[in-house]
Amino acid sequence: AVFFFGAIEVSGIPLSIVDVFHPKHEKHVRRGGGWFEYEKASPLCRAVNELARVCFAAAYLPLRAVYFPWVVGSQAVPDMLATLALPQEERPAAPDAALYGVIGFGIAFSALQMYWGKLVFTQVLHVLAGPKPKGE
């Protein structure tokens, strides 16, 4: 439980910082452009945003894209299946629907984490490749 409600959320901290600087918030600010404008004008804000992006990718890829599906597949799903194999009298607080729900949602969220991990990894590769020369 600590993993699902704590450890994987580490990547959310730098993501929140990155989100503050995202241009999508520009239209919600009445005067000026908000943090998006500060990020464009301030080397410090730009550095904070870039550091947060690196920290997000460094936290997300191993924790959510790799370890989360591994924990679901190697621990959560086998535990749910083992609990389902017990007679109902031995697990009165664990109805079948709840256990199958954990299995289904665990698999679905694992697929989402891997898909989003692919998107993050693609962005990392794009950044590492550097800007394309003009004319390509």
C-alpha cells in the first residue's frame, strides 16, 4: 500500500512544477502571462523548469513505467488471485467483485503507466537528439 499511495507519487512533485510553467495556463491569467511568461524571461525560472523536467523523467520512468507494472504483475495480481482461491468464509471482507476490480484496475493502470512512459521516453530521446538543422 505504501508503494501505491506514496512511492509512485514522487514523480508528481516535479510534474507539478513543470505544469506551473506550461503555456496552457497563459489564458487563465488576467494580467500578463503568468509563470509561463516568467519562464520565458527569467533564466532562474527556465532553470527551475528544466530541472523539474529532468527530475520528472528520472522519477517517472523507473517508478511508474517499469516498477509499477512489475509490482502489479508480481505482487498485487498474484495476491488477489491467491485470496480469490480461499473459501469465502476465510475472507468475509473481500468479495470477489472487489478482488477482480483490483486486478482489472491494476492491469489497466499498468498499461496507462507504460503508455505514458513511452511518451515521456520519446520526449527524452527528442531532447537528447537536439534541435534539427533547418531544412530537414
